Amino acid sequence: MRIISASSSGGSVSSGKSQQNLAIIFPASTTYAIPFDGWYRLSALAGGGSGAAIFYTTTGGAASGGGGGGFGESEIQFTAGTVVTIVIGAGGAAAASTVDGTGIAGTAGGNTTIAATGMTTITAVGGGAGAFSSTNAATAPGGAGGTCSGGTTVNSTGGDGGDATHPQNGGQAGGGGASGSPLGTGGDGGACNAAHSSGGGGAIGGFVGGAATGGGTTTAGGGAGTGGVGAAQSGNGTGGVNRLGIATVADADGITRNALTQAATTMVYGFPSLVDPFRSLTGGGSAGDASLSGGSGAGTGGGSSTGGGICGGGGGYGRASGAASVSANLIGGGSGGTATTGIGPATSGRGGNGLVTIERIG
């Protein structure tokens, strides 16, 4: 029987000795030899799917969001020298609609696997691709969230991409789904059904991005946070709260981890902790049309050209005119769809890449 308890130094104790190490992160396929006998936590995250893209000079079109990648985790006792084989799934490639009236579907994310002698292979499946439609009243369904099998402690499905329903005119874009995580199924991306509307991205833990439900000429749902759903409104919805229940994109430690550049009080995208990193994601969602990504684990509001926070879904980007291009998601989440009327091209974001972490826990 394995006994783990907290030590005064913040590590863990097994048989009276401090054993816990920081997680090692693997962003690319490789092999890894286990350095010491002991218990290890292995986490596999699949690539997120990309949203669809469409531009149309007259009546517009609808593009749904991509699904989040699946996630799995095992705790395994290894002997030193055991070789672990890691395959990382890539995020779905961005879709680009360059021909008037011709939509382009998104691309599914790739699968991530972890295999070694003495363990069941963990297979995290990539998120599904977004779809498009230019038919009045037709709905383009969001990509399905990726599943996972083989984990001994966690097998979580990613959130679905947000559906996009095309009314008589305008561009509609659904939000991307969040990845699966130790907190369970990822949140779905927000749906949209109004002219020039954009759904918000989902967050880990099952929190759903805000839907864009109608009203003015531009509507955008809020991105979901790790503590609450994004607001669904006919205007611009507020982002979901962080894990502490506070309306901010910052993590529970008060640091914002969604910046594009380093600043004195702001940190670039990443995990708040490398001890059990996937459970450290605690950020809040960004508001609709705010041009600001969600915090760690959280979704980006609709109408933003930035990608989702780490493991969170990207917001959809539906616009009345002009070229539309969305930044890539970083890790695991699905990207939102992109739709515009008037001038092309319309380019969705890439889905987030997969990732593996290995952490010695005893």
C-alpha cells in the first residue's frame, strides 16, 4: 500500500522520505527513461480541434467552434530504467476561407498517447473539427470533444465546440470547447444564432462559454471561467469568474497569466504551478469583444482575435465586414470559428497542441 502525506517543506512523504518532484513537461513526441524507482503521475492531453471559417460578400455564413482535447491520467509504480514512449497530438490546423461563399471546415486535433511496459496505454483523443454553413436557418454543429481511455485515475472528455446557426444574413461563429482535465469534462463553447454574433470559449471543469443570442449588430458571449460560466447576452457578455469566485481573468494567486508580453505584474501564458500542474489552472474568462484571452484554464470571450487560455477554448469571431483572423490556441483547447461578410479572407485559430507531463509523486 502506498502512503503519501504532506511534509513541512511542501513536498510529499513516502516511507519517511521526501519524494515529490516538479512535473517534467513534454511538448513533442519522444521517449523518456524513468530515473528512479517510485510512483509517478502521468498526464496526457490531446490536441484541440480548430474552428471552421467562412466569408461571404452578401448574406454571410456560420462557422462553428472546434472541440477540446481529451485528457487522461495514471498513477503508476515504475522501476528505474523503464522507457516511456510519448506521442504528442498537434492542434488542428487553422481554416482559411479565401473564396467568396466557400467555407472551410476546421481540422481535428491529434491524439496523445503514453505507453510503457507494465501500464495500460493512455490514449487521449483529439477534439473534433468545426463545420460551416451558408444556408439560411441551418446550423453548423460544433466539433465533438475528444475522449480518453487507459487512465487509471482520470479519463476526461473535452468540451464540444459551440454550434453556429445562420439566420438571413451576417457572420456567426461558435466558441471553442475547453480540454478535459482532472476536474472532469471540459466546458462547451458558446453557441450563436444572431447576425454578426460570436460565442465565448469554454473552460475546464465543465463551465460553458456564453452564447450570443441576438440583439444588436454585434453580439459576443463571455468566456467561461474555472469558477463559472460565461454570460450569454444579446450584447457583450461578461466573463466567468475564476476559481475563487472573483470576476477577473487572474488566477487564484492573483497573477494574470494571459499576457502577450511580459510585464511587471503579468505573466505570459503557463501553468501556475509545476506541482500537479493541471490542477493548478484557476483563471477567469474574458468578456465578449474585449480582445483579451481568458486566464489559465479559462475561455476567451467571443469577438476577440486572441486564442483561449491554456486548456481553455477560444472565442468565436463573427464580424460584419473586413478580413478576420484569430490567433492560435496554445494548449489543448478548441479554437472558435471565424465568419465575416464583405471582405475576406476569414481565418480561424489553430487548436491547442497536446502535452504530456510526468511527475514523481512517491
